[in-house]
Amino acid sequence: MGSSDLGGVISGANPFIYNSSSPLTLFLFQTCLILATCNLIHIPFAKIRQPKVISEVIAGIILGPTVFGQIPNYMNTVFPENSIPGLNLTANLGIILFMFFLGLEVDKEFIKRHLKTALSIGLITLAVPFGFGCLFSIPLYNSYATSSEGTKHVKFDVFMCFIATSMSVTAFPVLCRILNELRLIKDRAGIIVLGAGIVNDIMGWILLALSVILSSSSSDPVNTVYILLCTFGWFLLYAYPLKYFLKWSLIKTHELDRSKPSPLATMCVLFIMFVSAYFTDIIGVHPIFGAFIAGLVVPRENNYVVKLAERMEDIPNIVLIPIYFAVSGLHADLTLLNEGKDWAYIFASIGIAIGSKILSGSLLSQLFGLFFRESLAVGILMSCKGIVEIVVLTVGLNAGIIDQKVFGMFILMALVSTFITTPLTLFSYPDSYRNDLQIFLKKKDLGVEGTLQDLSQTSFDGYRHVPLNSFTDVKNYHISEITTVINTTETISCSLDLVNRLANGKAAAGTATTKPSVERWKDGRVTTTTSTVGPSFKPNARFKKFTGILSHKTPNRYSSDAKRVIEEQGYGFEIQMPVKGVHLRLLTERTADLLQSSSMYNDDIHVTANTDSILQILDIFCRLSKIPFSSEVLFSTMREKATNISSLGLRETDLVLLSLKGASHENNASHILRKQFYQSFEHIYSHIVGLNELPSNFFQSMAFSLNSNFALLISNSLDRLNTDSFKKKSFYLLLPSPNLASSDFLALHLFLVICHRNHRNGDDSRSTIFVNDSNTQFAGLLFATLMDQKWVESSFQIVNVFIDQKVQQGSSQSFFIDAVLQKGLNEDELNSLDEATFIMAENYFFGEVPFSDEVRATILRGSNNPFNVLVAHHYSP
């Protein structure tokens, strides 16, 4: 090695010249280039719900000979031939780990529960495309396999088996992610696809292993038998003695009870995986099959596979696996596809791969009782290729079964079939149809006869919109259920405090207790995981007296006829409100998220309560308060959070309560210091959006898609450790407009509910309504409406606030909150603002920056003073 090499670029060395004695230099540059390109390309694809594997393969194609490779001397400089083995080694390590994670995803118990549909649809959607693939391989073999120069001769049976396998596989990991993002994993179509996808995936890997075995032992048929026997024997060794020994060892060492696997246990599992991969490699199959077998034997008890994936997967998923798919793209030289027949075969392969899957999947699904659109969605989803297809093709290319030309053709087929899966599914099985179908299935379950169109469009529970336009409406209005959405763990305390002051009213009938329960549809889908009910709970019957018959919009939850409740139990603000806890979890590219999201809906009635600590807290809270409770875990990508919340099947009289982290504080000994002072609403708004992992258009999307009441709690005192526990809680209702709208009346209703609960519980919290001085009739009308309520006199006071209209019309605008802080509060109240919650209404969320000027000003003042802000929005159809 010369001195210039030792001194690096400072001594004049060229980092782009590959040096076999120091291969790391160029490898690091290639890695940075690949990862940067993959993530940049994924930005636009993520917006149209495309899996990341598409971006990674396209990045490889762009960086390879197809695009950048057309630049003179580019490939020899950036990706010289001598450096490719280093990339391949890293990529193969990543794909071995990926196959191990794929084995972890195979839920054997889920397959057993849905064995009939999983086996039949899984095998048929594999067999039909496999048969078409065999026919398609005949002209393809004659055109390419026999005329390729410089490649080894491949027998037709090997080529046919491989082509048919590549046409028939389904990408189970991509399928899981699509089912989650489209909120189909709980539908009966999604359950069928999940089971069939697992079976299809396993059989596809077996066929691929057979293709590789035939390829590597084509010279001696006896070797094929030996390899098959060795592979089968190795699988039996892992599936029985090793599997039970591993489970016994983990139980004896209490590994299954740990929150995270220990380093020793993780090392042992990795050792088992690498030994299995090594064995299948040396017998002539492929190391990925050994890694897949190792993933199958890891116990799933206590979510151990999830914990193991969380500990192991970050580096492989972020670095190694993207390199693998990018290297696959590098091998795809699309410039070789320069003949008309090449593109004819490409379009034919796309049509056969997608059409055969849709045909077989949809026809067989209809035999199992699914409707046409459901069946069509099953077929479309089963046609997804994605990650598995890329792995299959890469294995075939490395084994010499196909050449670069055929590899490029099938890479395009894989990309197109994966790309169109999501839009075709949305087109054939839209949300509107899914909602109608759920209504129909529920009504059929209750014995109501009729067609799908008739039952889905007919009112079923006597439900009608309850207006909220007057003080009398405020008095009689009843919130049918509070759906509290937990977006981050830091907001649990403030959510519980507000839920306690809203929901804990007069019980409708009897004494409520809590027990795990589940409500199942005829298709086996779990709709409610835990609920708090009476001692003789019967689904669809126990709550009829309290809430009326089930809502036509919400087949799995309590329904409410507000007027009936009022007649039987009293005024709306006196009645106990059922609570539904929704843990909104961020769905990322991580395998652990896929494992958790799929296992949440595998028909285990205790799965949510036992595996989600957030919902456990809510469940215990509602048990102690004797509040009817149900729960759900909702996995969502960041940009789909608003849409997924709106998809919960909410009624117009429900209230969605979303608590968000607000201003930041830091603790220094016994003092609480402000991290920053927010100069404008835009400043605090961007902080709130970023801190809570929300898309920039979250509130606009909520206003557009949510068909129920909405309350937003911005907590600006989440991380205070040393607060004065003797301070009184304060609730202030702000009514800055002289003319009240429906959202103002909803805010007033929530305020009265809080005051009524505080009075009943003996809570001496301060409560004040600040009204615009121009609204002279407010106090008289309110007290006249509530004249029969004795608790009103001592529960709150009304303060008129004067707003100088001249100042409002001038250049320096004065906001209602400023007048309240300056004139409406005494010194003691100003010193206790950190225990105060200001309630106000918001009628619209539209615009580049949502909220009206008054609400913006209140949120900004709350972040700087600090106090909590509760913004209420009433849904009016």
C-alpha cells in the first residue's frame, strides 16, 4: 500500500478507485448513495400509499445501468465490478434477517382458526397462476432460455417451475401493510386475505426451494432426492425437538415474561437462525430458507416475536434490506428490453399474474359467501407481488435459472402488480361500500331480512339528528359515547381527568361492573375486545334500555336515542356516558408494528387488554368509576391519522376527544422553566403538529371526514413534576361571539356537564362563563332554562366581558382571551392558571392554518401562560 493510500484524500488518494485491501471506503459511499436515493424516491410514493420496496427497487434501477449507467464511466467509478461482492454480502445478510422476520410473521394459530378458507383460497390462488405460468413459460423458454449466450444451459422443467412460481407468489409482508393502511384487517375480506396470504407465502417458498434444488442438482437426479430429504429432515428437527426445547428454555429462564429479550436470549435465537441458514446453504438450497424455518419455531406466547423483532430489526430494515432491493434494481438493466417481443412478454406476464390471481381469488371467495366487491378485493390483494417476488427473482438470477433480460421483464411485472394493488382495491372496495356492508351484516346478524342495498340504506334504530341550537337543546342534549383517542402516552393523565369529569354521571340502570367480553359477527370478526357492562351482559340487549337499539353507523358499539334516554333518566348532562378508548398507534415500516397490528385482530378476546398498556389503564379507570367501556387499537400511518379516526363508525351524537401535547417545559430541581416563548400562533401550531406526529392538514381532514362531535384538548402542563396539589382546578368557558352557534352550545353543554359532575362529587373547582358584553340575554335565558336545577346557583358564575369594537376594527386587534386575562380574573386565579382549562368553540377547521382568530389567540396564550385549552366542535349535517 502506497503512502498516498495511507494518507487518504489529503495525500492525494482517489476514494472512487476500488482498493481490495480497503474496500470499506467505496462501500460507505455506495451505502450512503443507495439509502439517500431510496428515501428521496419514497417521499412521493408514500403519499400514494405505495410500499417502500417499490422505491428501493426503482432507486436501484435509477442508480444502475438503466439510467445513471448511461453516463460515461459512471458504473466503473461508482459501482465497479470488484465492489459488487461487498454489496452482495451485506445485502444477503439483510435478506437472511428479513426471511427470519418473515417466519416470525407466520401466525400458525391464526391459520388453524381459519384453516378451511386459508388453505382453499391460498392453494387455489397459488395453483391457478402456477398453471398459467407453466403455459407462459413455454414460449418464454423458447425465446430466451435457449438462445441466451454466455449463460449456463437450464432445463425446461427447472425454468418452468421457477417462472410458474414467480407468477403465483403473494407478498405477505406487503399485504399485511396494505391491509393495515386501508383498515381492512378487521373486515372478513381482510381476514381471508391474511390467512390465504400466509398459506400462499409458505407454499411459494417451498416451490422456490424446489426450483433452486432442481437447478443445483440438475446433472444428477439422485441428488435432488437427497437434498429434498435433507431439507425436510432439517425442518422436522427445527419444528419439533428444537421448537419445544427453545420454548422450554425461554419459560425456564423467564424470558417470555420480560419486557425486552435479554442479550443472551437474542444471541441464542440469532445463533439458531445462522446455523439453519448455513445448513440449507451447504446442502444446495439457499440460506434464506433456513432463516425462514428458524423464524417459524420462535414461540409467539406473550408477544415474544414482537419483542424480539423490536430488538433486532432496526438496522436490517433501515440499512441492510434497502441495500438488497437496491442491488436487485442495479442488476435490472432495462436497456436490454429493446425488442417488441420483450414488451409483449412484459404485458402478457402482468396480465397473467394479476388476472389469474383476481379470477381464482374472487370466484372462490364468492363460494365462501362473500359479495362480489368483497371477492374482487380478495383477488386483487392476493395479486400483490412486492418484496417476495423481488427475492424470488434475485434468487433465480443468482442461481442462473434466468438471465438479466428475463429478470428485468419480471422486475417490471413485480413493480406494476405491487403498484396497482392499493388503487385497485380502493376502486373495487371503497369505504362507502364497506360501511354499507357492515350495516347489512350486522342487521342480518340481528335477524332483519332484506337486500344489501335496502338494509344498508334503511334507518334501523330510529336514530335522527339531535339539534343543538338553543338553551333548551343544551339542557336535553346527550352525548351517546365519548371516544377518547390516545395519540401519545404523555396525554393519558389529562385525558383521564377530563373523561372523569364528563363521563362519570348517573348510571342508566343497575350497577355496572367490568368483565372481558367480545362481540363477534358471524364471520368470526372481533369488534369489541373489552367492555364494562352489567353482571348479566348480553350483546345487543343489555344496553338497549340505556341507549336504544344499535346504531346503523356503528354495528359493534352502543347506540343512543338521546330523547329516549332523557325521558327515562333525566336531563342530558346528568346521564353517564359510555367511553371507548382508542390507542392510535403509528404504523411504521417496522416488522414489530406489522406483527402487533395483525395479532390484535386474531380473534383472541383478551388480546387488546393484555397487550396494550394504555388501554389497560383506561380499562382499570372505567372499572373503578363503573363506566361502560370498550377499546380498540388503531394502527395508522401519520398522514392517515385523521381518516382512520373518522373510520371508527361514529354517530353524530358521539364525542371524539383527542388530547395533544402543547407547550414544552423543562424541570430544573424544584423549578419549572419555559423552554421557549411562542411569538405567533404559527409557531405553536407547528410545534403541536410536530410534537404529536400529526400531518400538517390533520385538522382540515378531521373537519372534512368526521361525522361526529369533536373536542380537542391541548395540554400545556404535561411534564410538570412539582405542582401545588392544593391549587383548585378552574374551568372557564369563553363565548366571544355575541351570536351563539351550535359549537358554542356544545361547549356550553360540556361546561355544564363538568359543573354538574363537580357539584355531585363535592369538588370545589372554580367554574366561570365569560360572555361577550353584547350578548345581554345570555344569563337570563340560561338561568331560566335551568331554573329547576338547584345545583346551578352555586356551581358557576357568569361574567360579562367588554370588548372595545373600535380596537377590534383598528390595526391592533384585541382578542377576547386578552380581555379575560386582564379584567376577568383575580390575582388568585391568575396565579393558578396552570390548573385551569379554558373551553371555547370552533365552528370550522378549514384553511391553511385552521381555527378562527379567537381560538388561535387562546391557544397561543395558553402555551405561554400556561393553561389547557379545550376546543369543541359540533357536527351539523
